[in-house]
Amino acid sequence: MIVTARLTFSAAHRLHNPVRDAAWNRQTYDKCDNPGGHGHNYALEVSVKGKVDPETGMVIDLKKLKEIMRERVVDRVDHKNLNEDVDFLRGIVPTAENLARAFWRELSPGITEGSLYEIVLHETERNSVRYCGEDD
């Protein structure tokens, strides 16, 4: 059984690799390399896989899963500059792909009922990434 909870947050970021020159960054990230950054209204979906507990009828209480999501990720990134304000994102280019991997690392230890199965991060209504915790 797989259960999924969804929360939203807003955050700003700049896609910029400091080890590369300005031309490379502009060519690679285009307007997302704007020195002032830009923002998104993200949606984070977290799925947990496990057996249904015969006593509760649940894999994990969705209220509890949302609390874990808020505590470990959402409250730490909401209305923040992802490049500067979030300790667990320091030193990474905050692409949707890198955010999903970082969120996985923060969430996984907090999920003790079932196991973290998948993260889907929607950066816009049309763009999202799906991460299943595989090694890259």
C-alpha cells in the first residue's frame, strides 16, 4: 500500500553554479540565473509504502506524515531564499532535482511507520520531478 500527502510552500532561488563563469551560467540556466533570484509556489508530495496496520487500518496516519513534512522540510523552506537561508541546502544548486534529493535526506529518518517511497516536487503546474531515493 502506498499513501501520499501533499503540502505547498513558496520560496525563492537562483540557479547558478559558482564554479562556472557568467556565460556558462546564463547559457545553462537562462533567466533562472537572475542575480536577484525568482520564486515558485511549490507543491511537495510525499509517499510512504508499507503494510496496513490491522489495528489502525493505516500505513501511516496522514496527519502524522504532514507533521513530519512540515517539521523536517516545509517550515524550513517556506518563504525562504533556498540559496541562502536553508542550512541543509547550502552548497547545492537548488534545482528541482537537487531539492527532491535533499528533501528525501531530511524526511527519510523521520518516517518510522512504513518507508519513504517517493517524493514528487512540483515547481510549477507543468514542471515536476519524481525521486525514489535511488543512488545517482
